[in-house]
Amino acid sequence: MLLRFLLFLLLMPFSATAQLSPEVSSVVERLSVDTDFAENAISPQSQVTIDNKFRSLAGIATNGELFYVASTGDAVLKECAAAELVERKSDSLTSLFTKYLDHTNQFDVLMAGKIVTTSHAAQLFRRVAWQKEKRLRREYYERTTSGDELVEIKVLFGREFATRWSVKEADSVMNQMMAHALASDDISVRILNDILEINNYKTSDYQRIKHFSRKYQTPQILAALAAYKNPADISFLKLHIDRAFIAISLFPDATLLPVLKSRMLNSFADPQYQDAIASFKNAEARATLETISQKLVATHHDESDRAEKMLRLYNIIEKKNCRLYEPLLERLQKY
């Protein structure tokens, strides 16, 4: 039903109003009935084509007009207008985010041949987070390179190197958005899951996260709860252990390892399970990881498939930067 509704929106002409200048209104209407523009919008591989077509609107629209399009346009126009507002570092992004918290602002995109449901709220949050990443990357290259090498890097990244945002500004806007999300009892759990994951499960309102964890025991919400490392939450994580692998990787309390090991039979091939085990960084965890590696070898007879699984396990363990795991890493390298 949602997909059919969105297809209707994508083909429906945008209703011009007095809030748009005649020139902007004309471009918006043309894009709204551009079938190629609409159809390609669900494919991330076509993003360059979409952006190029949207340039004609971005070049003439004010921030107020873009906000109007981002609030009332079809799914494609909302995404494009919101992206441009983020690039401009508009001061209306938090207000737009609160509009997007409405459940009806979810839409479908095509990823790896599958229709995946996302939301304008999560995408907007992700875009601001990306500006922070761009700033951090830019600062890194400006610290470590100079001269012609830096010029080449700027050319290589193009628009993805430039940003008007500082890290502090991006964090401030994301904190405001997160506060609005957590304040809403009616927020879609899908939206909440997505923005928690984008923000690496960091929040500043323990009581609200605890509230949501009692309503929805999703891996993302449990991880946000565990990020506070409150011993009072350990029994709750044990109760929902099969959804708490990410949570345990953030809060590897010693009492959780035995419970985690009891899920070995059905979970040893799960990367999140492997990461949770590796997070304990002790001899018992190393022995458990040895067992996991043996099970992977025993259950994957195809050489390339086995090598892929062992490489993934190797990468998970290596990222823990634990000397205790070095002998195991050496053995895994043989695969």
C-alpha cells in the first residue's frame, strides 16, 4: 500500500502555491512529472543523475522555498530539497526533522535489488551526520597533507570535500533532532532505530531510552541503553540476550559472557555475536573465539566461502586491538 501511494505521489504534479515564485514553481512542476527523475530516485546508483537535474531548482530557490518543497513535495523532491538545505546549513533543519517524524514520511528505496523502507527523518539525520564526517575528513587531510597533494585530494573528493559545517555545529543539530525524537511517544520505532544507529547509539536522555527499551526491545534501542553502562540494566539485557549482541559489545560486563556463550550453537556465524564475544578481551573470550573459528571451518566447506567468513572474523577481532588475541589472529591469517 505504501509503495503504491508513493508511486502515485511521484507521478502527481506538484501544486504550485503563492509560497513559491513563478520560476521556482515552474521547475518544481517539471521535476514532479519527470518520470525518469521519479523512477531513478529509488536507486542510489542514479543519485548523480538526480542531483544534476535538481541543480536547476537549487540554483534559483531560496531557503524558504526549499523548506516548502521539502515539507510538501513528493518523496523525491523532499529528499533533494532536504539535501540542499543541509548543504546550505539552513537554520530550519530541526523544524523540518520534526515534520518528518510523522509516520507517513516513510518511503521505499531500492538497495541491492531489494525494496527497503526508510524515512525522510532518518535520511535528514544521516545527511547532517555526513557533514560532520566530511569536516573530520577534511581536517585530517589538511593536517596530514599540503601543497599539490592536498589539491589533488580536493579534486578527487570534489563536492564531498567541501562543507560549511563545523563538527560542533553538526553535533548541536543532531542533539536537537535526537531530543525531539526521544520526546515523542508516537515516534516510529523504525525511525528511532535508524537514527540511533546513525548516531552510534549515543544519546543524552537515559530515562527516555530506558522508557523505549521497555516498549521495543530492538537491537538498536538495547544498544543505546547499554551505552550508559548502568549495572542496573544488566538483568534486562540478559532477559533479551538474543537481541542484545550490539549492546553487549558496548557494555561487556563479565556476567554477560556466560549467557552469551549459551547462544553459541545458533549464533556463532553472526558477526554481531562475534563482535560481542571479542569485546570482553580476556582469555575466556579468546577461547570462545577459537571455538567460533573452528565451527566456521567445519560448517563452510567451500574454500572461498570459508575464506570470506574467516576474513570477516579476523577483521572483527583485529579491530579490538587486544594483544591477547594476536596468536588467534596469526592462525586466522592462514585461511
